[in-house]
Amino acid sequence: MVLALLVSGVVVVLVLLGLFVFGLRRRLIQRSGGTFDCSLRWHVPENETGGKGWIYGVARYNGDRVEWFRVFSYAPRPRRLLERSAIEVLERRTPQGEEELALLSDSIVLACRHRGTRLELAMSEDALTGFLAWLEAAPPGQRVNVA
């Protein structure tokens, strides 16, 4: 009986510690500012619109890069780095089919190409406006393609 209570107590403490670290990571990512909710789909086939493979995340502006972090992760480093000079915006669309269930309700999908890899970013209208403004605000001489 005592052993069962001890094991249960240890499990509860470990779960609470995991949740605390999870929340602390999110706070540390957002601490420097310039963050927005952003789902990502990497290596999207050319002719595919709508579909599976979305990963919920948080993106953060950092100079000439956008750092993308998975929300459900303990990793302190970003999962993807998107450089402003390498991003090419292809199109903008609303979520279609199953995407409407996988993404936040007010999301807009932005199809892009980054160093030859086709990807899609889903974000709110406000975040999209900020993202496109960030792309267009590139220093003089940088090639930026915003559709």
C-alpha cells in the first residue's frame, strides 16, 4: 500500500514537472517578442492543395530569419529556420477539406518555396500581414518575391 502511494506520488510529481518545463519553454520562446502561432507543412507536393501533415507551432522573428518551433516539444532550439532571402511566396488560400479541422479557425494558408523545398505556413490574418511586411522590409539589394 505504501509502495503504491509512493509510486503514484512520484508519477504525479513527474507529470507536473513535465508540464512546468513545457510551459517554461513556451515562455522563453516568447520572451524576446516577435512571436506568432504558425502551423507548418514541409515538403508539400507541387500539385497538392489541402491535406494532412500539419504541425502546430510558434514562429519567432530573429533578424533576417524566422525560427519555427514545434508547440508540443521540449526542444530548446527551433525545428526549422527560414531565411528571408530564401523565401519565395507562391500563393495564398483558405484551408480546404480536412485542413479546416487541423488548423486554427481563422487561419490563412501561405504556400512558399524555401531553398527548393515547397512548404505551407498557416497563420492568422494579422500574423500574415506582419509576415508579408517583414518579407518586404528586406534590406536594399535583397531579392524578395511576395506574391
